[in-house]
Amino acid sequence: MKYRTEKDTLGEVRVPEDALFGAQTQRAIDNFPISGLTLPRRFIRAQAIIKLAAARANRRAGALDEKRAAAIEQAAQEVVDGLHDSHFRVDVFQAGAGTSQNMNANEVIANRANEIMGGARGDLSLCGPNDHVNMAQSTNDTIPCAIHISVAEAVKHDLMPAISALQKTLAKKAAEFMPIVKSGRTHLQDAVPMRLGQEFAAWASAVKRDMGRIERAAETLLELPLGGNAVGTGINAHPKYRAYAIKEIAKITKMPFRPMENMFEGIQNVVGALELSSALRGLAVTLSRIANDVRLLASGPRTGLAELLLPAVQPGSSIMPGKVNPVMPEMLNMICIQVAGNDAAVSMAAQSGQLELNVMMPVMAHNLLQSITILANGASAFNTRCLAGLKADKKQCAQWMGRSLAIATALNPAIGYHKAAAVSKRAHAENKTVLEVVVEQGILPEAEAKKLLDPERLV
């Protein structure tokens, strides 16, 4: 590999000759060989949107000349479009607050802008990463803004469509299964009758509520502390820069981003990220609950509940021939566990802010965006490869319903709780149905007993 030599405030650094990044990014690559993980495409896109909007705002305010502004805008747009992702190399676990990440963006855009203006990579005389690309900005306001923009876009364009589709499938299955009466179960024991469709309708309702919580949390991300600069005072920024830049961000993203009321708060506390992470954890809890219930209801096929029939998507065992496992619910469970862990990391990072800055923002960005990505992809896969193809075993549902002891609850108004309990115990001891015991013991006439114990009436 060929190298060029660049300088920063600490001295000379060797940088790969073809790299768009510069000395500070290279130092970060050398200093943080930690995980091999880098912040994802959505975050890089958000960083470039900020740089693009800043260049337009500074040009409009008269702080940046037309030639440099045009070159920065073109370079930033290329990053927005994903043309230079390979030049974003800084590990997730990096310098606090994301200084290295911010400089990675500044250097890539500055080098590319120099090329656009006829210069060479590494020769930053025409456009500087700090003086021009980072004009009126700081890591401390751009990184939280990049979190807000990237997460808000990911929620809108990735997560909500996937969760909405899953919710609609649950509602469709609820309608399809509504005629099927089955035994309810509480404490994993027999409970009073219900419809299989009612079970699915409850799941659909829970997911819909989670969607509402996520949308409300995502609304807080639309407030941006951009223009606060280092601590919130807006030092070195033109008085009109903030309004101009945020208006441009709203225009680029087609989302109603607006200035944060208190810039100091926005830099000290990434509260919107915390709220969104909590809402994602809530969705993960709901989806895990649904996945577990699907696994239980589909357990078998001969020795379990077997009320649901799962689509067979792959062989289930390397040793047991013909075995088919509930792999899609299991996959979803793993995702939900990871999301819960990510939320714990985000919570700890949020409380680690000190004085004028939270320095844990890169790990917050990584965990939030990973949670959104895996929830969106997992929900989509679970929906298309499991829920959509679910079938109900009506015969099995009816069989369990007929043998349920909890149906004795329907006898309470006629013979009282204690007598009904005795009927239930006898039915269990003699391996008979509740109806058989009531009729054999002469407790109620057969016609009245059948009417009281009719599952259709009870649901």
C-alpha cells in the first residue's frame, strides 16, 4: 500500500494514499482497533446531511464563500448517497462524544471538496475539515443531531413499515381464527373458553400500542440542538446559522425537524434517544411474548398443544429425522433479548453524561440503530415466514376444549363454586369431561348442562 503524509496538531501521520479521510481519522483507526464495528449507513448519511445543511446555511449567512460551499455541498451529497462509505473506518468504541467520527466526516468531505475544486487528496489548502466543513459546528452538537436524524429516519422508513405489516397480519389472522373456540390457559393450566381469534386480536392490539409509543418517542427526536456548538452557546456561529441549517435538514429529509428549545440540554442529555430506546424495549417485550406463545401453541406435533401449525421453513435437527422446529419465533426471541441488552447499554450511557456533555454518544447511536435494524428485519422475516403461513388445527382445539376442566366455571351460577369445584376434581380423577360427570351424577338435567357448558355461549 502506498501512503501520503499528513499533519494535524500532534504532528505527522501516514495515511493510505487513496484514502479520503485524513490524519485524525487515521489516528482513530490506529488508537481504537476494538470491535471491527463501525457506525452504520444511516448514521453516516445523517452526518453528511448535517454537513450539507451547514454549508448551505453558512453560505446563505455569508460566512462561507460560494466556491467552497458548492464543493462541500457536492461532496456531502455524495456521502449522503453512499458513494464514500468505505472511507468511514472509525470503530464504534472510540473517542468520547464521537470526535473521531465527526472528524472522519469532516476529512472525507474536505478531501473530496478539494478534488472537486481541482486539488489533490491530502492537500487541504483549498478546503479545510475544521475551518470550512466543520464551520459553526462541534462534535458536541453534530453527533447528537446525527443520532436524532438517523434514528428518526430509521424508525420512519425501516421499523414502522415492518411492524405495521406484522400488526396487520395478526389482525387478519384474528379474523380468520375467530370462529375457532379453544381452551384458555392461565398459569399454563386450563382456563375458561375463548376464541383463538381473540388471542391473536390481543397480540395485534399490543403491537399497535407499542407502535404508538414508538411514534411518540420518535417525535422528541425531531428537536435538534444544532447551532449549540461546543456547550450550547453557539460560539463562532452566525446568528442565523441555526435556523438556516435546521430548515435545510428538514428540507433534505422531508421530516419536520426543528430547533431544540434549550441547546444546552440537547448537548448534555440525549433524552430523545433514551425515550426511543425504552419504547423499542417495550416492543421487544411484546414481540418476545408473542413468539413464545406461538411456540407453545405450536408445540408438538404429537406431544404438545399443537393448536397452531407452523410453516416448515427448514429442517430442525441434525440427528432427529423429520423434525421441524419453530425457528422463526426462536430467531425473534434472540432479537428481543439483544434489544433489551441494547436498551440497558443506552440507559447506562445516558446517565454517564457529565456537566456540559454526554461523551457516550457513539455507543448510544450504535445500540439504537442496531435495535431498529434487527427489530425491523426480524419482524419482517417473522411476519412473512411464520405468521402469514400459520394455520389452526380446529380438531385439536376442539379436543382440548372438550377436555378442559375450567369449563366447570360456567356451572357456578347454577350449582355454586364449591359444588362446581367438586365436579371438576371428579372429572379429573375419573378422566371424564365435566359434562359427563354433571349428567352421570344427576346434578343437572342433560339439556340444561349442555346449554350451560356450551363453549360457543361462553365465549
